[in-house]
Amino acid sequence: EEESLVWENFPSTGIMKTYNTDRQVADSAGSATAMFSGVKTRMGMLGLDNRARFNVCDIAAIELASVKSMADWAAESGKDVGVVTTTRVTHATPGAMYAHTPHRNWETDSRVP
């Protein structure tokens, strides 16, 4: 190739593996949770570690499995926090910044079993 991308000339690089704990190919809920919190999780879950079970609404388990995101860390440091998105704020990727749910599609109370 004649040209290179800017980041190809950076002095350092990094690798991030965002696969889910239960699937090789990640969905956006699990990968966003990993990116925003540093904790891998099951496919389809937001803001929870692997102790929670997908699609199981167990309040005690959810509280135990909840992980903090970059937004939590910033707020705890006295920073103002917001989420800017081009999709609905309850969608899996932006939702991983603040939500703790065992199913990415539980976006409103009317849909929770």
C-alpha cells in the first residue's frame, strides 16, 4: 500500500479482546460493558459480571454482580457525567455506561418479565 493510517505510525499500540465470557463473537452489550468497565460478561448483559445469569431478574444477584463503569469512576471523582449517543440512550452500547441488567432488551418496565 502507498499510504498508511495515522495510528499505524503511533509509537505504541494496544490490543483489546472484547469477546463475551460465554460466546466467542461478542454482542454490543457485552463488549461495551468490557470497554466501559474493564470487566467481561455474558452476551446480552449490561453492567454485570459473570456471576449474573442472562435473562434472570434476581435483584440480589444483580446487586452482587454490578460493576462500575467509567461514568461511575468519573462521578465518584467529582466530575460531571453524561452520555452522548446517536441511538436511543437505552440501547446496549450507551446503556453499558450506566445500566445493570441481565437482558439488553429490558429497556422499559413494561417489557421486564
